[in-house]
Amino acid sequence: MKSLLPSLKERKRYIVFEVLSSVAFKEDEVSEAIMQAMHTYVGDLGMARAGLQFPKWKENKGIARVNHTSADLLKASFTFINSIKNKRAIVRSLGTSGILIKAQKKYMAG
């Protein structure tokens, strides 16, 4: 089977985010809260188009992979998160990159 041409492939962005809270959360708790907030903001069709995934998690920082057209929608949906598992928390974006390795080196180091 032939591979897709580069012009037909989905372009993706890696958004590095940080959870600000006095409590430490697990990766699945944070990803559930982000997905719920984004689903509330953009609905089923927007979620399907975004292709949201969470490839990396380290302490209170993580990386979300999303379609390039939905990167701003994901960042906007972070504002709707004010608690995770009934504990006060804020999720904020640290930066965006088109390459996973660059996102890790630049935003998650330190």
C-alpha cells in the first residue's frame, strides 16, 4: 500500500500545557478534564475534526496533539477548566510547536 502524499496528510500541532494546582493529578484525570472542556466548547463535530491526543505527560506538564486548525480552539477551551476532580486547578498553555521533540526540549525542560 502506498503512503499518503505530504499534501494529503493531516497537519498537527503540539501544545504544551501546565496544570496549576496545589494537588498533583494523574495524566488520565487531566486529559479527561481537557476533553470534557473542549467537548463543551466545540461539540462532537469539533472534537472529531481536532483529533485530540495526549502523547506526553511529566509531573504537572503535558503535551496535547491536535489538528492545526483546532489549536486555537484547544487553547480557548483551557479557560473553561477551573477544577479537576473537585479540586481547584487551572490549565494554561505554555507554547505550541509543529514537532514533538522541539516542544519537549523547549517547553518541558525544567
